[in-house]
Amino acid sequence: MKKKTVYEQPFNEHIKHLLRLEHLFAGIMYHLKGPSGWDSRAVIIGLNQVLEFIIRFDLSNELSKDLSYYAQTLKNWQSTPSVDGDRIDNLLIQTTTLLKQIAKLDNETINSLTKQHFLTLLRQRTAILGGTVSCDLPIFNHWLQQTPKTRQTQLNEWLSIILPLYEATQLVLYLIRNSVSISQQLAPNGFYQQTLNSDTTYQLIQVVMPPEHPCYPQINSGKQRFTIRFFEYSQIDQPPTKSQQNINFELRCCMMSIE
């Protein structure tokens, strides 16, 4: 299958929070596999950002609401003749399992991780430019000298506490992205606008293009319509310019509601 680049724009702050959380976890999981001290640095920085994010926006409670809604939606779909029953059953099992796991993950458990001395110290120093240099933070330098296996074991222990929130974020976004209307569209002179159906609750817009395309989209969403403007640049150190090309692209409107 030919590779494609997907550009996304959420329709509300809650979905934007989930996309940001997904982004942070993606960086953590990528560097978690790496053996170097720089990989471990990146994981801890990402972990601290995730912890702050979870507490600031009460993600545990929000994700529980999402999963409860989807559990009921999936149950309703079970009686629909045209759906893949096995797939619905598997998704329902995942959803109910994560609901139980998140229910056990109370604020006290998460707060205990945020107050962990080593992570707190690093969080404070990370806010300072170059603040984790070995002369300022010898305890971190000492920890980084441990074997990759030792460091990865400790990192996995910390991450295991919030892993259900990561898996719930993935599942919610998966369900939204797969409840989608797909169409081929044309943006004359690099501009496209579409009025939204008032009877449908949109969650996410995706613009899909080949990675080699010279343009990229800037998507603006509102309650009644969304617009897509395509930009291009000839040199990375020069400001982009609005494209005047007629651009073909794939549009995906993800509509599964969270209410």
C-alpha cells in the first residue's frame, strides 16, 4: 500500500487533548526501546509531561466517560445485522476491560507517581534551560550510568501505572477515526470549504495526501463549517505561500460522537 500523510484537525478541545496525549505517548514508546542515556532522558521528560497533562485536564475521569459511552454504543451495534459481530465483541471486551482498569486508577495513585522524588526533581530541573546537566543534577547522571536493562525496567515500572490511560486514548481515537465518511475532493486555487450537517456531531477532520506532495493543508474548524487552505514553500527558511494550484485530496470526516 502506498504511503500517505494524514493531517488532522479536531473539532473540540477534548479531542485535541487526546491527540496531544497520543503524541506524547508515541515519543515515550519510541525512546523506551532505545538503549542510550538520551533515550532514557526523552522517556522521563515525556513521562513528566504526560503526568502533568493527566492531572491538569482530569483525563482519567474524561476517558472513563468516553469508554462508558462507547461501551453502550457497541452494545447497541451488536444487534445490527450488517456489522462485523466478532469485531464489535472484541472492541466491547477491550472497552469494558479498560473501564475496570481506569476505575482502579484513582487520583491518589497518579499523585503518588507525580510526587516521586526522582521524577519531581527532574521535572523541576527540566524547566531550566540545560538544567539536567550532570554538574547541576548528579543524581540523574548517576542513574543514567546504569545498564540499559536497569533503566528500562525502572521506566516500565513507572509507565505501567498510567498504561491504561494510554491504551484508552488509543482505543477512543481508533473508534473515532474508524467511524468515518471518506470522499475525494478538489481545492480550487488551494482553497476548500464545507458546511457541516447540523444533524451530525463531527469529532475530527483528516486530510490525506501523498508525502511527496509540495503542499500541506491548514485546517480551521468551526461549529457550522470548516475550511482548508493549502500552502507551499520552496525553501524551508522562507515563509510559506498560499498555493494557487487545484489540489486533489482525500477528505475523511470522523463523526463518532462523545456525548
